[in-house]
Amino acid sequence: MLDFLLTSDAIMALVTLTFLETILGIDNIIFISIAANKLPEHQRGKATNIGLLFAMVQRIVLLFFVSFLVSLKEPFYTIDNSWLTMGISWQAVILFVGGLFLIYKSTSEIREKVEAPAHDELKVATKAVNSLSQAIVQILIIDFIFSIDSILTAVGMTNGLSPNQNYNLVLMVIAVVISIIIMIVFANRIRRFIHTHPSIQVLALAFLILIGFMLITEAAHLSETMLFGQTVGAIPKGYLYFAIAFSLGIEFLNHKIAKNYLKRSK
């Protein structure tokens, strides 16, 4: 186990996944804050922390469930004709549907942030909360909605890293725990940073589109799909790491240039 966690692939996956989980969790923090702010002031911090801790447990449970489905690799249906050959397993179904979901969710979120940035916040703000327990229930419901893309991202980033599915599961759990701890400790600072640099969150959503496409191709690869006589191959995760690192590097350079330009113009 320790040997796997110390490999370069595992460390890179952990760092990338923790970054994505944290950045994508900003919306979650905002909605949790809206729900908690309906309570008396002395209960708000308690509701936020309890809600995030329950959210962590909820995500870990979902990880176990999705990982179990991904472990079902034996085909239950086979397609074999002149132009398409594939063995459909539950693993392939979960990865394929998950990939489609990530692409849909990411493009929808990007469109919403451009056209109606406060739409979801207003929906949450209009729901009544009269007690601490009601606030926590609302926080759990909100987190469940946001957990789906988080879990699928974790599966996409770790699937295939180790032939032992339990090792991949441990890596995902570690990333989720670290991201929740970061959100609890640095929630306000992260929120201010994203508010000042909204392009970072859009960039993270764009990465989800890449991960979604990677999940679809991986589902086809694991199903041993042949399309018109051509085998569908999986996309190496190193390409994804490079794309994320390169994009973030350019983004931070742009912020640095813009900051220096503002200093010179004063």
C-alpha cells in the first residue's frame, strides 16, 4: 500500500485530485454558507463544520459504492457485428455514463456562470430553515448534488493507477479528506481568491470536460471496443496532468502580467 502511495503517478493523482476537489467545492461552500446564515449567529459556525464533516462521510460512502460498481469488470452483454465489437460491463457503463454526466454538468455550469451567476444561490436562499437540524439536512442535500461530479472526477483520476482497486479507493478517500479539511480551515480565503479570480473555477470545470472525455474513452477501451476494425485506446493520464499544469501555469502568468500592468498604470 505505502509503496503505491509513494509512486509518482499516485502522488501526481493525489495532488491534482485534491486541487480539483477543493476548487470545485467552492460552490458547495457558498451554498452551505447561505444555508447556515439563516440560523442565529452562534449556530452558523457549528452548522457549517458539522455539515462539512457529514459531507465528507457522505462522499466516502459514495466512493465505496461507485468503486464497487467499477470493480464489476465481467461483461454482461456482448455486441459483435461488422462495424462494432464490445463487451459491456458495469464498469464500462459507470465510466461511460459518468463521462457523459461530467461533460454535461461542466458545460451547464460554465454556461450558468456566464449567463446567470446568482441563479443557484437565489434558489438556496429562498428555502426556509428554522433549526440547526434543518440546516444540516439542507447542507447534506446540497452536498449530495455536488458530490456526484466530485466522485466521478475521483474515479476518473484514479481508475487504472493500480490493479488493486482498494489502493485506488484509499487514494480517493485521502484526497476527499484533505479537500474537506482545506475547505473547513481555509474556506473564506479560498472563496475570496475564487471571487477575485473566477477564471480558476471555470478552468477547473474545463478540466472536468477533459476528465469526462477520458472516462468515455476508458470505458470503450475496457470494453475492448473495436469500431470499424480500429481498437479504441485509453488516454494516458500523463496527458491530462500536463494539460492541467500547463493551463494553470498560463493562468497564473496572466494574473501576474495583469497585476504588474495595474501597478505600472497607477
